[in-house]
Amino acid sequence: MPAPNPACASNKTEPSMLADSIDALLPQTQCRKCGFNGCLPYAEAIARGEADIDRCPPGGDAGIAKLAELLGIAAKPLNPGYGIERPRLLAIIDEDACIGCTKCLPPCPTDAILGASKHMHTVIADLCTGCELCIAPCPVACIAMVPAPNLTWTETDADRARLRHLTKQQRLTKLEAEKAERLQRQKQLLSKAKSAKNQD
């Protein structure tokens, strides 16, 4: 674990600003290989001095060098405990084998998989970050990772992936809030019904 960054202690707003700067340098694949639930949580942990800069395989040595320069610390090799640097990958679905179970949809951080229950799924190649999170949930092993046609992951790609991930997170948060509200209303109606019955 790295020593706390002195800049983080300068004032209360600095860690958040630093985390945003760190996040801007991460590839936004949202692969969780770093051990955190996405790029921003990893950036926040680095800003707090709770995680090292060597945990991002998609960013590789070039990404580590950028983080080191931003933080004013020495660069270091990628920690192999979190994976290895390799060319960009793309998920593909064997559409003949796909059973339409939808289990690959929730883990996709950028909604790059198009499909519905009991219907064939497909990957929108331009939106896939190569995170591999869709592989494990598939019960019929019909998803494979192949070299992406465009091996270069640009800053534009990262910005788009960040926005799509944020949009998905916001949508899920809204759905959870709506679900909780419905449950609360049902409890209130049930409580009123019980009270009315007891009064009778």
C-alpha cells in the first residue's frame, strides 16, 4: 500500500478533486481487476492513499506512468497479482448457443450487450470495454473474448465508457429507489387494511 499522498491532506476538497484527476487517466473499462467496483472507486482509493497505482492491467505500464507523473511519485511495474497487460479484447456471443437467459446483461458496465429474455443476445462491439465480466455468469459458455478489430483504446473511448457506466449506475439507482417506494406503499396499504379489519 502506498504512503498517503501529502496533497490529499491539504484540504477537505482535495481528495475528491484528486480522485477526479486520477479517474481521468484510467481506461474506464470498469473491469474490476484492480479489486474495486469500477475505475472511480479505484481512483478514490488511490487519492486516499489506500491503493497503489500498479493495479490496472488495461492501463498497463503507460497508465501507471501517467498516474505516477500526476501524483509526483516513481512509476513501478504492473502488479501481476491483478493481471497482465495485453491487447484490447472484445466479447463475442455464439448466437446459435445463446439461450437468452439475460444473465450477461447486469454485469456489463456499459450496456454493450443487446438482448431480451429468451431471445438471442449480441454484443455492440463499439461499446464493449473488454472487461470480461459477462463471461462467468453465462451458463452455456457461449461468450468468448477475441482481439478487438481496433486494438487502440483512445481517450474518446474511455470518456464514452465512463459516461455509459455512469448512466447505467444512475438508472439502476433510480430503479432501486422506485422499487423501495413501491414496497413502502404496499406496506402502508397493508397496514391500513389490517387496521380497518381490526376496527370492524
